[in-house]
Amino acid sequence: MGAQKTGAICVTNVSVEGKPYFETSKTSPIRTNQVGFYPQADKLIFIKSDSKQPLRWTLKNAQGINIDLGRTSVFGLNPASGEHLHQIDLSNLTTEHTDLTISVDGEESYPFSIQKNIYQSLKHDAFSYFYQNRKWS
């Protein structure tokens, strides 16, 4: 299969009857840095919502316990994406946490962390990616 030669693949016992299979991917309307934030850095989270009024939000720790709550600030239309956005500012949260999630309007974010060494493994991850995807492999 890896050679640059023509070939034929024979398939038997195949049926195309039945309902078509569709898989839809659902993206979260909550936009956050999925890796995380430094404790002293700005921590802005954006939410895609058509609501013109602030929305309630809840911040939960890894055990599912509410550690903060509030209302979003209506950011408005983002001309680059064409989306109406809300904003949550968690910059006042300076203690280290892992696996935090934000819940807004019935939606939950992907887990993120607040840590001093949040990007420590990034250089190794980058080298690993380029090593495994090098041109001569």
C-alpha cells in the first residue's frame, strides 16, 4: 500500500441499505484557553450567545463544588467571527487550580487549569509533534 504503484482493492459482502449515518460535532459556546492560565495573568472567557442581557455563570472545581459565580458582561458583536459574545473575567482568581469548568446558560466548558507551570510541557509537546510528523518519515 505504501508504494507508488497502481493496485486494486476488492471488497465483498457490503450492503448500502439502511439509514444514512451522520455524526455532528457540537462545539461549546464557551470559549476559554483549554490549557489554562497563569495565576497572575488576565483570565478572560468568552461565551457565544444572542442574549442582550447578562447571563449567570458558575465556576466549579475538579470535585464539582461551586467556587465562584456571577453574571457575564455583554461584549457585543465580534466583527472577526460575526458572533455576539459575552465575557467573564476571572483575573481576580490567583490561586492554583486544576480541572476547573464554567457553566453558563446550561452549557459547560472544557476543563482548564490555573497554574504557575501551565506551559511547562509545551516545548516537549511541540518537539514531539514535529519529530513524529517530520518529512522523511
